[in-house]
Amino acid sequence: MRTLASTVLLLLLIASTALAQEQAPAGSSERGHQVYMKYMCYTCHGTIGQGADRGTGPKIAPGMLPYPAFALQVRTPRLDMPAYRQQFLTDQELADIYAYLGTVKASPAAKDIPLLKFE
């Protein structure tokens, strides 16, 4: 029994590592921005994926999920997000949105913003 549990755990670890290392398909960040706006993703996630003011959608950029997890969430979401199935949002459009969100850079720390230094 202990060997079976160890084997299952090892297989899950290998599968999750392989899934995390899967590369995102090639996408265009310019088209991704257009698609992101077209499907109104910004209404819940903000214009650059920063999350909405009223808690309607989580922050999705920067610091994105690996592509397989991102695609799974878009296609079969948890909680209140509508599902964007392949007949409505193509795989290429999904890759383009992922490319767009990948261009979002992290904001500087408050201590690094000159206008916020009161000396």
C-alpha cells in the first residue's frame, strides 16, 4: 500500500512538472490586446490584468499562471467567470491574450517612485 501511494505521488509530481514546463503557443501581443478588449476581459480583470476595483475579477498579470493552467481556467473556469469555449474563443486568440498579458510589467515599488519621496 505504501509503495502504491509513493508511486502515485511520484507520477503526480512528474505530470505537474511536465505541465508547468509546457510552452505557450506563439501569440501576438497586439492581437491579444484587441481580443482582450473585444471579449471585454477588462471589465473584470482591468485593462492590463491588474484586477478590478470592485473585486469582480482577480489580478492576472503580471505574474501569470503557466499557459496550461491559464487555458484551463479560461475554458473551464472556477467560480463566477463565464466559460470561453473553443467555438467562441479560438486557441489562437487565447494564445494572443496570453502573449498580451505577458507584456505587462510589474509596477515599481513605492520606495522607488521619486514623486513619493518626501524628504
